[in-house]
Amino acid sequence: DGFKPVAVVDYVAVEPQHLDKAPRVVAGVASKAGEVGAALLGGETAVLPGVVTGIDVVCTVLAVRTARTRPPRSGDVLIGLPSTGPHANGYSLLRRLFKPEEEICGARAADLLLAEVADYTPVLRALEAGAVRGAVHITGGAYRKLKKALGELGAEIAFEPPCIFKEIIERGVDPAEAYRVFNMGMGMVVYTDRDNLEHALAHLEPLNPKPIGEVRERGPVIVNGIQIT
């Protein structure tokens, strides 16, 4: 909603046998914070045998609002910003569907499923410039978040899901469930006035933006033929 991160504090809880990995985790947090213009101010590393399994990382982010979103309107163009994979959703299911070392879509399953989450910082700059009206992060709840953002409005969206998401459905996940859990290839959906489309696409160019649909005055939200409920 137009917030720019400025500072991060982390908390890393580990089992004793994983304590040597904690510095790498903290270095990774600091690196990613720096990429979006934030500073890692400090934090805590705790060794908690019997309490955590593996490594548990929690970050608290301080952000300041630099832009405000505006509600979507009928006729707005919906722009999809591709994801790099499932991002952070549905992994309990994914662990049942895939083995880390198996090859799918021309790569190791682990490499595809653990791909680094896309950095959508250009969306904030587009909001600040007035190039887009707002954005919906397709994360927990997937396209139900878009349905909620549209309220009484409707939309029909179409795009080609990447191979990994097609494979999820081929392995038995109901398509309607897949679109409620996974981003299916679009990590964020941005909306803007049709007259502003070229301006928006120029600001979002680093994210490979794709016009994928339009907001309608009423009706259901349909994504690749699936009605979102």
C-alpha cells in the first residue's frame, strides 16, 4: 500500500547443530534489505533445542508511506508481474508432490521451488509516479486477494502459467484449488487507467509486465477460465 522499507530487525532461532548457518542467514537478510534501500539495524540469534526444527527466521520491518493506492475502477487494465516460482505459498502440499532431486520442467525440483522471490520494488516507484492506481500481491490466498480488492467489480484474466504450475495440476491438484493457493505464475497484479497503460509499462519494465485483463463493472473474477470463489 505504498510503503517504503527503511529498517529491518531480525530474529533467528536455530537448533544447536545449525548454529554455524546463522551468520549466512543474517548476511542474506542484510543483503536483501540493502537491495531495497533498508538497513539491518540488529537482531537476535537464539539456540532453542527442542523448540524449533532447523532454522526459524522472523523479520520486523519499519516502513514509511511514500504513496497511496487508489481503488480499482471499471475499465482499468490489469497488468501481471511474473513470479519466480511458488514464492512462499503452498509448500506443505509441494513437499508431498515433488522430491527435491527429481527433474521437472528441465531442472531440479528443489531449484524451481526454492527460487528467490521476485523483487517488486519498481511497483512502489510506479505508485509514487502516479503510473499505476494500485497493486495486489498474489500471495497467501492467491487470487482470492484480487477478488477481495475488486469488491463488487469483476474481472477476466488470461495468461500462460509456467511449466511448474502446470505440473502441479497434472499431479492431481484441482485447478480451482491451485488458483486459491498458488500465484500460478503472476506474483503481483497491478491496475491502472487504460490511458496510462504505456506509462505504467515503462515504469514496470524491469519486471517484464504483461497486460492480462480488465476490470469490469460487475461479474465474477475469472482467471484462466477458473472462477475465483
